[in-house]
Amino acid sequence: MFDHLSRLQVLCLGKNNPSGKIPLGLFKCKELEDISLADNRLEGILPKEIGNLTILRSLYLDNNLFEDYQIWPLLGDRQ
């Protein structure tokens, strides 16, 4: 789904009710700065590939069904 969106900078899908796991192709979008996936039915464990988004400034994942919401270890030393 995201494989052909390498220049994507903002993804705002909050309150759109997608369900399932976050597609790993999303983490190939190296120019992503802002992601909002809050208030949906996303589930599973946050993939370690989220750390590939090195210029990510904001990430909203609240109100989903994730099993493990330990985001800081995945992002490294960035704050």
C-alpha cells in the first residue's frame, strides 16, 4: 500500500477505523514527519521498523488495540 509513496511526509488517518496491523511498507516512507493513526482499531505489537523513520516529529497512536505500547525503545534516543 505504501511502497510507492516514498516521498510521503504526512499521514493523517485518525478516526478512520482501519483495523489490523500497521503495514510494514509504511516504514519505508523515509520522509514521513507526522503520523496520526489515533482512534482506530489497529492491533498487534509496534514493529521495530518504526525506528527507520529518522525525521519523524509527531506520532499519534493513542486509542488503538496495540499489545505493547513501548515506543521510546523503538525510536532510540530521539525525543
